[in-house]
Amino acid sequence: MPQSTDAPVESREPVQLMVIGSAQGIETIVQTLHLRGFAHVSEWSIAMPHSSGKLMRVLTRWVQR
């Protein structure tokens, strides 16, 4: 589970998870992870262009160092 955001910033670090692919493929993964309780859909970034020519969405979680 993600750590509380109440901890001082210096004791936490961001970890980013990226999903790269087609809009439909990304949506399938994001929805599946939501249904499994991993992350709410709104926690993911909006779809952005990726250098591969595909799209990307990013989820940032903060963990204790």
C-alpha cells in the first residue's frame, strides 16, 4: 500500500509506473488495475505522447526511503 503523504518529503521518494501503448490498450490496463484495487482511474495522468509514437499514462506512488 502507498505510504501516507503526511511523512516529510525527504523521507519519501516518488516511484512512477508507466503504461505505454495504444489508447485502447492503456485504458484496458488502467481499468483492470482499478478493478483489482491497485489504483483509482483518476490517479493516473492523462494520456500523453510517448517518444515511440504511442501514448503513455503515468501513475506516481510515494514510498518510504
